[in-house]
Amino acid sequence: MAMTQAIPIARHPFANGSYKQMLIDGQWVDAASGKRFETRNPATGELLATVAEGDKADIDRAVAAARRAFEGPWSKVKPFERQNLLLKLADLIEKNFDELSQLDTLDMGAPISRTRAYRLRVLGMLRYYAGQATAIHGETIENSLPGEIFSYTLKEPVGVVGAIIPWNGPFTATIWKIGPAIATGCTVVLKPAEEAPLTSLRIAELAMEAGVPAGVINVVPGYGETAGAALASHHDVDKVAFTGSHVTGQSIIRASAGNLKRVSLELGGKSPDIVFADADLDAAVPGAAMAVFANSGQICSAGTRLFVEQAIYDEFVGRVAEFGRKLQVGNGLDPNTQIGPLVSEQQLERVTGYLDVGQKEGARALAGGARITEGPLAKGYFVSPTVFAGVQDNMRIAQEEIFGPVISAIAFKDMDELVKRANATMFGLGSGLWTRDVSKAHHVAKSLRAGSVWVNCYQAMDPAVPFGGYKMSGYGRESGKQHVEEYLNVKAVWIKTG
Ligand code: ADP
């Protein structure tokens, strides 16, 4: 297969320094305030675009459009037609896949090898939702009431959905929010992250081209405290689907109380990844390393607490550090790059702050441990893949989500003790374990309090398999049938027939 060449930034059709409007009611419009903000390439600092900066007034307009669409012709669109729309959108995205993956890379920094690998997550997901659109059904339920009274359930779209997404995977996150909405007959107001709004806007263009009716998908870029908060607290929004930090998740729940809207939350994590001495270490070394270093650690389910059995601790952690040192760090557009920059200066400060915390707490950096300040990468927000050894459970680097390429390696001896320690976090999103012992694998998989457990692999994802959190990693599931249910209400209907 021929590799497509990366488009030089000045020639990227959507990230060439121009101005981007927001999408409301099928029209590309300016912010009511006229305000704009900039989005830049985190690898180089170059300006990619200025973007209309939405706030409460724009959210009000977008929600009103979404409501009109929901109650108007969209409510008459049959499942089969919604399926066709999703398939058309999938085809258009497939046709423009290289351009979109490069856009994602430019806007948030992930290596092109990663954003190109989103095929299954994006195209597979849209086609999966397309299938789900025609699979929505209620039940007829036998009841025990006297006489003849018939009961059945209807599944109905929940209504206007406010979707708020983060910057760490705008391509996938946008699809994961608009896909189930179209499948179920909901309408959406999507607020992308201020750090990386471009992919969502481009996908919205393609959705219009696919024939998604006006008002069904609206995209309002802007800041969290203004546009995001207005959407979360809006009285005419029926559900908020949020992906982001647990602190913002908490404020979303508070904001949702005004009209008791439904909320689903995919939040952060501090996931344990456990390596037993009997594991295939040749597979576990790259597996455990990339469970954290992929996307520069900017993945909510990254396996950042690396628990390693004492007998192999020094050898294994040394090998992970060596693997980390060999990774190619660089501009995401370079096809050889394995680790891109962090998304922003703010994120860089946060991660380097934790590197200092780790050293002060007494952990030893076997690899990395600092920002890259020399050579061509000095202009971007690059941090070397870092492995901290000698980490204790109560250290901040073992408890708090860093969201950077930082592994905290912790030793363990006893298995029961290990499970307690692995679960001793406020989060519960991902988890992993590496062993050749199938009984141990089942036992530990059952004991971990997390929404996903990966055995002898990490971060496997599929459109049909649910993903989501326990504890403070949130609630609700994305992917799988459960995801579609999150966008549906259940109505019971009783008909007296006697
Ligand atoms: P991260 O730390 O990954 O940036 P955030 O939770 O801060 O995570 O951001 C995720 C998304 O939530 C972004 O789109 C951001 O603008 C939005 N956001 C931030 N604060 C709020 C808020 N108070 N209400 C609603 N959305 C918000």
C-alpha cells in the first residue's frame, strides 16, 4: 500500500491560518460577540486557524436550532434513513481520512501513525452506529394485572444532547458523540475543546455534505467556563455527554441539576497495569511502555501505575526505561514519530510540575524526567518519555492523573495485597495485567474495580465493546449497545383491551 505523504501545513486545506466560523442550524456563522480565538500547532507554535469563539448567546442559538430540528422534520426521519446518513458520513470521512488525520495531528500533536490508526475507531464506529439505528426496539412485556391489559415499551430519543469533548482525541470523540445521536434520532450541540477545535468543525462540514439536516448537528467552539458551562446548565438540553477531567465532570453534574438533565461522564484515570513475573516479558515491555507513552500519556485510560512483581522489578523497569529512551520523539507529521508534543503550554507546565514532584518525593527517573529544551523540538511542548522507579503508593505521582508520558513503577509481592493496592485509587477506568497463568488472569480481572481490564494487551478498543468508568472515572458507557441506550428514553405504554 502506498503511503500518502503528509501535507505541509501551509497547504492543509483546513489549517492554513484562515478563519473558521461555527455551525448553527446548518449555517456557518460568526460568534454573536464577534470574538475569535487562535488554535496553534503544539509541535511548532504555528498558527493553524482563528476560530469563532462561542459563548452563552451562541449556545442559546444552537440549542434552539437543535430543539426545532428535534421536534421538526428530523423526528419523522426513519431509522433506515438515519442509517443511510451515517453510512454516507462514514464514506465521506473515509474519502477524506488522510486530510482529517493530519488535521487532528496538526491541532493536538498526536503522531500521524496514531491518528491514521483511528480507522476502526472512526469508520468502524460510524458503521456500527449505522447498524444500531435499525436495531432500536422496545419490548412487549407480560404483566400480572387482572383483566386484559397489554403493556409494551417504546425506545425514544432522549432529545437535545449537549456534547462536550476534550482535546486529546478530537477525531474519535466527535464521532463518538454525534454517531449515537444520529442513530437514535437525537440532535446535538457539540462544544469542542478550545485547544483543538478544528477536526470537529471539519467533520461537521462533512456531515452537512452527507445530508444531515440543518440543526441536527451544531458545533460551537469556545471556552469551558463560558460556552461549556452554558451548555451544561441549559434548561432546554436533555442530556450532556461529557468527556474530560473529573473536576469538570463534577461541575457538569452541579450545572445539570437545574433541569435534572441526564448526564454521562467519561472522566480521568490512574489506571494500574500489573506485570507478574510469569509474564511474557518481551511482550510486556513494549506493551506496558506504550500503555502510557502512546499519545504522550494524554489518554484517560493510560496504565500509569505500573505494578511489577518484586522478583523482576529491577530488570523489567530497566527494560521499560530503555524502551522509553529509544522512542522517536518529534513532530507528529513525521511518519517516524512515535511520541508527539503535549497539547499546550499549560499541559506542559502541569506535566513538568509533576516531574519535579516525583523527584522531590524521592522517586528516581530512570528515563526522561524533563522537557526537551534543545534542537528543533525546543519550540514545541515536548517531554521525554519518563519512567520513575522506586514509587510508593502514597506518592502524588502514584495517585494523581498527570496526563503526560510518565510511568510510576511500583513493586509488589503478594497478590491479594496487590489487588487492594491496585484498587486504592479514586479512579476506575482502565487496568491491565500481564501473565501466562490463566487462573490468575481471571481472578485479577474479576477483582479489579475498573471499566476495562486488558490482559496481555492494553488499550484494545472496538465499536461493539463498551468502554467507561467505575468510581470517579464517571458513568455511562461509550461503544457497544449500551452507548446507544444512553441516548434513548424508555416509555411504558398500557392498553386496556378487555
Ligand atoms: P482537560 O483537563 O482534559 O482539558 P477539561 O475537563 O478541562 O479537561 O476539558 C474538557 C472539556 O470540558 C473541554 O471542552 C473544556 O472546554 C470543557 N470544560 C471545561 N470547564 C468546563 C465547565 N465548567 N463546564 C463545561 N465544560 C467545561
